[in-house]
Amino acid sequence: MFEAQAQAKKVKKPGSKNDVRQSNNSTIRPISNTYSQPKVIEPSKGWKLVDFKELWRYKDLLYFLTLRGIKARYAQSILGVAWAIIQPLFTTLVFTVVFGNLAKVDSNGMPYILFSYLALWPWNYFSGTLTESANSLIANSGMITKVYFPRMVLPLASIFSKLLDFIIAFLVVVGFLIYFQVMPGWGLVFLPLLIVQLLLTSLGIGMILSAMAVQYRDVKHALTFLVQLLMYAAPVVYSTTAVPEVYRPFYILNPMVGVIEGFRAAFLDRPLPWEWIWPGSIVAGLLFIFGMFYFKRMERVFADVA
């Protein structure tokens, strides 16, 4: 009797952590909750700064998407990366015939084909990045709606993937300089600054257009027309000396004006036109900062409308 009472005291109440139930000679023990609570990703509110540490953690994804963009561009192509040379070269030949020979556009005493190509080289990169980055979010809508990652990786990857074309097109510049026996001067020292200005302009406008294209699909259709208009707003086929004095205070605010004229001066051993470069560099920096904030602001609606 006393043994039965002692055993009864040892039996725990049902629902305790050590509760053991027997059924059909099998022991069933409660499973402890070993899973942590899921991380809730809340949409950003307001104009918040971009988390650069988070972007750095996803650097492998940025590298993969950049490499994928390069491979997709030349997949099943016979000429491959040679298109990075053929396209700007043939465009330059057309401009030389139409504007250099027929329209007699002033090229500041330099061969028009060299004058035109030194402008088309950075311009093709700029226009190509606008198209790629504006469609980057829509083209990767499946990733946006299923997996979390910094959305800014997509326009960044599209812009970085175009750098290969930019580097390859430089080979044509070297060929022209050798053919026309032109020796670049000390202005090449400032070429990295011009490239940074080109990247900031491309990234800033690219992030703005990519964020707008998710909500407004008209951006995709208007982009081709917009790029053509922007080309004639930059000194690609003409020199800045042809711009009337009354319009120059507004004209120099175009960041690509300083980039193009800076490229020409750096490779043709001429004084760098800082009066054209520094106003555009300020605008390029402002576009980059505004583009980051606007992209972050609109990021919370990407998964809903993509």
C-alpha cells in the first residue's frame, strides 16, 4: 500500500515538460521548440539611407548577377564581345559621313572620326546602363517576390556588367590614336575622376528609372525616345563651342557634357575644360544621392507591383 502511494507521488501531472505517455507499448515524448522565430522584414518608411553593410554582405550575389548579365548579352552570338567594338565603330562612321562630311560640323581642328568616337565611347556606356538598369527590376520580378535581398543589387549588377563593353571599346581608341599619331597628355591623370563622374551619373539616373519603371510601365516605352533626346543634349556630334553663350549656364549642368569634353581633352593633349566638368560633377553627385534615397523610398512597393 505504502509502495503504491510512493509511486503515485512520482507521477507528474499531464502537460508538464517531463510528461511521458505510453500507448501501444511505445513512448511518445513532446518535441521541444528548437526553431527560432522567423525574421520579419518590414518595409522602410521615409527617406532612409542605404545600408552599405548589407550591400557588402550580398557582394557574392552582385558578382553572380553581373556575370550572368555579361553571359546573357553574348549568349549564342557568333561575334560575341566583338559587338562592343562593331556597334560604336559603325555609328562613328555614320556620324563622320553625315555630320563631318555633309553637314561640316566643326570638330575643333581634330579628325571628326576621332572627335566623334571619343564622345560615343562614354555615351554608349551611359545610354546602355539606362536601358539595362531601368528594366532590371521588371526582368527579375520572380526574384523580388520570392527571395529577400537588397533590391539595389539589381540595377548595380546591370550597370557593372556594361563595364566590359566600356573596356573593350577602349581598344578602338588606342587604334585611332596610333593611326592619327596623337599622343595623350597629362590630362589622362584625371581620367579616373571623369569615369567616377560617369558612373555616378549612370547609377543615379539608373536607380531613379528602375524604381519608376516598376510602378509606371510607360518608362520602358519612353526610354528609347528619351535616350535619343539626351544624346543631342550632349556634345556627341558637335562641340560645346557651338552652344550659344546664353544657354551655356544651363547646358553645363548636364553631367555628360563635362565627361565627354573631358575625355576628348585627356586623350588629345588639350587643357581639361574644368568650367564644364565641375558643375556637372556636382549634379552627378546630387543625382546619385537622390537616386539612392528615392530607390530606398520606393523599395517597399516593389514586391507588390512587380
